Amino acid sequence: MTHDTDENEQQNERDAQNKQDERDAQNKQDERDTRSDQNERQRRTAALRGAKHILSRPSAHATLGERLTALAADAGTVYDLGESVDLYGGGVVAALEERVASLLGFPAAAFFPTGTMAQQVALRCWAERTGNATVALHPLAHPEMHEGGAFGTVSGLRTVHPTSAPRLPTADEVRDFGEPFGTLMLELPLRDAGFSLPTWDELVAVVDAARERDAVVHFDGARLWECTPHFGHGLKEIAGLADSVYVSFYKSLDGLSGAVLAGPETLVDEARVWRHRYGGQIFQQYPAALSALVGLERELPRLASYVAQAKVVAAGLAEGFREAGPAWFRINPEVPHTHQFQVWLPYDAEMLTRVAVEQAEETGVALFHPFHPAPGGVPELSFTEVTVAGPGLSWTVADVVSAVREFVRRVG
């Protein structure tokens, strides 16, 4: 018996050691993969930073020194730097809130460190008012795709989808939806459907359909700033369709971070209470607030020109791909609704990203940012998001066509 027990103990020790060896080997492989990913990201960033011709330069590619130097140089043009710093709000943060409330035509606004927090707070406040915690939104909307199920997990909200088509719901889909909801949330533009927008008349009709159901309307306006050319209406008119609106500062306006929730005073007052409960009552936020004011002053007036240029770039891409001859391509939308759109190609995402980086490194022309595999794991199908900003304003159709030819040649 003792002999058998000893053998069993030895076998258990060997099994435990084997498992530990396997874990150690996996950990080492994970470390190698992590280093490899970091090296690839650094290489991509270096290639894009070094490119002489590029459609946009994301602030995420800047160095700490560059961002701090730029903010120090520009902040004094939008706010009196002799004022005291903000403490849990007030000061420059309050000035930003007032500026955004005025731009959007609402009586009040509250600054939040993130849009994820701002929207959860807004929708839970509306749920308390309507008595219905169900939010109707698109399955491709940001809370469904990129927030880890926070609506339900953190805020007790339930989501339903009036449509699964790659566009915002129609008035009929909202009006005829088979169960009640308290809030209709519309992401303008719908990023994961190609930064797509409805027409102005379609948007008005959808809002009216929600009102017929006694639902409130909330706009996810992270990129609302650039929607005015497509709708042919100003920010106040667009935002005025909704009961509340969230806007972001670090996307189109090139701010450091932060968001604002705008709406009725009673809603915003309650939102401030929930902001504190969610951990969003930050001691000092003046760098983010100052950079947001700079963005409103500098980038907001330029966005219409970026939208117009995006149409030029999209036309050049389509012409270039038709001439260069990949088996298939898609520009989505074919005519961009904002200054951002998608490009789809029938190739592996890693290969396309590698080609884009090599083209930037070797020619100084950065046409595309990284590609991503198609949702659902469809093989040999990838997409990238194209953003046209200040650096892209000088590109002609011929410039784009030439860059596409070189890109396709490298793809082989």
C-alpha cells in the first residue's frame, strides 16, 4: 500500500510539474507575442510619423513632449491662463460646459472624463424619468460593440434593436417595433456601419416616430461636429431634435480626452450627482478642458473642408482601385457622409497592414492606417477606416490614384 501511495504521489508531482512547465512555456510565448505586437505598433507609428504625405495625423502618434508643447502654446489663445485651476469642476471646465451648451442650444451641460460614463449616466437618468430601462439602439452602436456590456452590467439598462441593417433604423422600424422602450439612442454617425448618416428628413421622421411612442431621444454625438455638411443644418438644429446629446473632444477635435453631456438643467443636475457616484468627479481636468476649447476654436471651423475633401479622396480611391485591378473593393459609403469612411479589400488584414507600413516607410506616402479582419471571421476580407483631416487637404484625385496604384502593386 505504501509503495502504491508513493508512486501515486510521484505521478501527481510529475503531472503538476508538467502543467507548470506548460504554463511557463505559454507565459513565455505570450511575452514574446506581446513584445512582437509592441514592436509592430512602434514600427507602424514611426512609419506614419515619418510619412511626408498622409491624409491625417492622429494625436495618438505624437510624443508627450509634442502634445504638451502644443497645448502650452495654444491654451492662452482660448482661455485666461492667469485664472486659477479647476477644482472638481468650475473654472475652465465650467467655461467649456457653457461653450458647448451654447453651441448645441441646450440650457446646461456637464463635463465627463469619458463618453462611456456620460452616456450610461444620461440613459439611466432617462430610465428613472420614463420608468422604462429599455434602450433601443443599433447593434453596431458603440455601447454594444466597444463598452463590454456596460449598459447592462453597470447601469441596469436593457438594450433592444429595431433593425440589424447596416444603417440607423427607419421611422417605420421604430414605430412598429414590437416592444416598448423608454429611450431611443441614435449614434450620429454610425461608425461601425461606415460612419453612415440618414438624410435630414429621415432623421426627423425617426425622432418623430420615437415621440409617438412616448420615448425620449438621445444622440450619441461623439462625432456630431462633422455632421452639419451632410444634414445641411447647424449644430443647434441637429441637437435640437434630441432630448440630450453627448459629444466627444478627442476624436474630431483632436483634444486630449473628455466629453460633455448636454440637455435640460434638471437632467444635467442629476447627471452631475451620478458622475460623482461613477467616479467621474475628477480633482483637476484643465489640460483636457483647455485642449477641448482649442479644438472648438481651431478644428471645428475646418471640419466642413475635411468632409468635402473626403469625397475627393474617396473618388480617387475608387478610380485607383478600378484601374489597378484588385478582384473586389468597396468604399463605404461610396460618397462619404463625413470626413471618415471605410475601405474594404479581399485580402488578409495583417498582409495589407504590412504593405501599408512598407509603402509609408519606403515612399513617404501613407495612404492607409492598419487594416482589421472582417467581423465574423470571414477569411481574406479586411477593412480600414480612412480619416481625412488637415494634412489631407492638399491631396488631388491624381495623388490618390497614384498612391493606390503603388499600394496594389505591392499587394501583388
